[in-house]
Amino acid sequence: MTTLTLTPWTDPIIDTLGHDPRSEYVERFWLPTLGPTTLLLLRRLATTFDRSPDAVTLDSTELAQSLGLGARDGASSPLLRSIDRLIQFDLALLMKPGHYAVRRNAPPVNRRHMHRLPLSLQREHEDWVDAQLGESPLEHARRRARRVAFALFEQREQLGQVEHTLLGIGFHPSVCRESAEWAHERHRLAFAAIDDETTDGATAATSPETSERITAA
């Protein structure tokens, strides 16, 4: 069995100003450069690091098959070619044979890669940059941290664990605490709303009118 050891590549600047691989930004502006297979791998690893913020060891064949890349092994396998592509675009780093550090966030697409985008996306990216100039780095970091925190609560993580994960990513401690509490409250309210709808539905189903219809049937 061939295994890969994968470690989150912590970078306070990119982790604050970059973009989650599962975000619309990465799909629209990084996809033409990375290609669908490499982007899918980056997204899968981001989800893996959400659950295990430290190094993880994965069976390379199982990982490849789960991504639809087949069971072929070796240096020319689709999986390792995708990892090499991440390294090529500074999204991963070879630590030693079989051990890679992978960014949890993708930086903004730089000018060097802009020519890979169709003209329509180049113009769209210019509009996006103009819009971002009006937002402070703190607000940008808070918005990203809240999004990550909410996703972690969806995986049934606890408040302390979510805050710890945000710290591990590289967010400022004050942003981590505020974002974790914000996401925790929104997540609680969302589940409360679902419970209320379920209760209302059950009450309607067992109302006298409903019971009479059931009995008559």
C-alpha cells in the first residue's frame, strides 16, 4: 500500500487574504488554470483538513479512486500529476518523499495566470478586485472565518474545537472567538427553526381533522 502524508500549509497572510478552495472565487478564477481534477483534489483536502487540522496519512489508491482517478499508482498516476500541479502553482510543497504540505486557502489569481482566463472572466475579476478594495482586511478575514466556522458546526464540531481550528488556520485570536460564537449562534437558530417546522408539521398531522380523515379511511 502506498500512502501519502499531507500537512496543512499554514501561511497567515494567505490564510487571511486567500480563498477557500470550495468558494465561488476559486471555482471561477482558479479552475481554468488548475483544471477540474486538481481543483477537486484541493477541495477534498480542504475538507479533510477541516476534520483533521494536523497531518493526515491517506492511502493514495483509495484517495485516487474516491476522486474518480482509477487505481493506477506510480509517479505518472493522475493523482500524483495533480499534486505536482498544485506544487507548480505554489498551492503545495514537497516536504520529503511522500509528504506534502498543502495550502488550506488559495491566493488571489495573480497577473501571471490571468491570461489563462477568457476575456469575460478577466473583466469579471477586475470588477471583483475593485469591489474588494472597499473592504478592510479585518472585515474580509472575519467574513472568511465565519464561513469556515459555520461549515465546522455543520460537521458537529464543538465551540472550543471550532475556535481551535480557526486558530490553527492562522486567523487572529479575536477573529476566531467572535467568528466561532457568531457561527454557533446562527447554527443553533437554524436547527431551532427546523425543529419548529417539524413540530408544526407533526401537530398538523395529528390534529382532530387529520385523525378523522385517517379513521374514515
